[in-house]
Amino acid sequence: LVHFLNYYQKLMIKAPKVTPSVRVFRPNTLRKKTNGIVVHSMSEKFSGKSASEFLQDIGLSVHAFIHVDGRIELAQKENYKAYHAGKSEWKGELNLNNTFLGVELLVRHSYANNQFESFKNTVMNTDWVGSRQFDSLIWLCRKWSKEYDISLENIVRHSDVSGDHVRGQNKGKFDVGDGFPWKLFQDYMKGNGLADNF
């Protein structure tokens, strides 16, 4: 029984390492209200640059990056708007940068020489997310949900709010990708994960 308890105790989601960003992102205004969270995915490297450096260079931002090892790197100030959702819509609300937090899951992939299809194949067709990164996403989304009273139905994938149905045929976003276990993530967020039920 002790061994059994110890095994399941290891499955409980622990607080990950959280570090500040070394980047200064494009200035934005205070977010007056917070209605939800958009979950994104992107390559961890862009022609030798880190994901945060790349977004800084092109004037985009998110509120947090989650690295492959589970470390959470804070980015845009949490109470400020970030440039992450672009043209977006959810339940009749437009321009979700104004009211949604953004988190970027970093994928073990180096984006160079226009390797768009390679990245798309990775996130759509491979089991790319590890347990530490998955747990850190749950931890962060639970934290934000509690702080801002965000319902589970307003924790969405970028593809849910900026897909072809919003941006036009073959112009929509596909992240986080079919390779991410979204249903399992939702189950854990509901408290239906194995460790939560024990």
C-alpha cells in the first residue's frame, strides 16, 4: 500500500520552475478584463534565435512560454495585453488580445529555411509534448483560472479562435496541433485526471 501511495503521489502536479523573461516586449496597454486563455505552440528555435527573441524581433508577445523541460518563462506582464491571438473570435467576442491571456508551448523543433511544413507535421502528426511540459501547462492554466475566474470553455487552442473559420480557407492557425492531447488536458483541468481522482 505504501508503494502504491508513493507511486500516485508522484503523479500529482507540482509547481514548476518559473523564471522571468530576459526580453522587453512591444509595449501594450493594461487589460481591463480577463475572459480566457489561448494556448499556442511554436518552435523553440528560429534560425538560432530563441522563441522569445524571435517574437520580440517581429513585435509579437505572449504572457508565458513553457519550455520542453517544463520551465515556465514569463514574458509580457500578466496584467497587460499581449500580441498573440491576431485576428480571432470566440463566442461572438472579437480581437482576443484584449481579454485573453496567451501561453506558448515550445516544440523541440528548429525553424529555419522556411520549414513550415516540417513544423506543421510535427505538431499535427507526432506525440510531441512531454509530461513535464504538459503538467506545467495544467499548473499555469489552473493558476490563471483561479486568479481570473476563467471557465474551462474559455481555455482554447489558437486553432479554435483563429482557424480557417475566422481567417479564411487555408489561412487559419492550426496550433496547438492534433498531436497535443487536448481532451486529456481538459480532463485534468476538470479534475478528472488519474492523480486528481485518487
